Amino acid sequence: MTTDSHGDATIVRVVGDIDMANSDDLLERCVELLDRGVDTLVIDLSGVPFFASSGIAALGHIRAHGASLGRRPVHVVASRAVRRSLTATAMDKLLPLHETLENALAAAQADAS
């Protein structure tokens, strides 16, 4: 997991499976960023081939935490496998999903305007 900045957006990039062994790491990193004042968060899961229910729960908590702080929506770049999981659980109704990082950054920028 790495963290980068792109303009006003902070990008958390994840590579590899997300499961019970590491979903808390994703949750903790994103909550820490939001608590430090990051207003625009993009989570890049395009390098994630497997996304367990614990990852879905983590995204739900991240979204709720950001909303409780009055932050903009958390944008998610989803691989095909992640998109399937998020759509099957209706998380795609709560989180803006994007096929590319460029699309997510453009949408995040539009939210900021």
C-alpha cells in the first residue's frame, strides 16, 4: 500500500489481495488520512485481484468516517474483481466507482468545484 498526492487528492494505492489479514491496514491508513485533514481521497484498487467481505466492510467504514467529518465522497478505482464484489453488495450505490485512476481524479476534482 502506498500513498501519493495528485493536486488536492490523496491516492491510496493497494496491490494484492484484500482479506481479513490486511483489510484493517486499509481502514487504518484511510481513517488516519481523513483525520489529518485529507478532503479528497481516492482509493486505487485496480491492482487488487481478490476483495473479501472484510475489505467491503473497511470501505463502508471509510466512507462513513469521511462523511462524519464532512469530507467529499471517497472515490474508488476498482478492478473487475473488486467491482463485482462492490456491485453484488450494493456498495456501488454508496461509493463512486471508476475504471481508471484518471476518471476518479477527474470526478474528485469535479466534486471539489
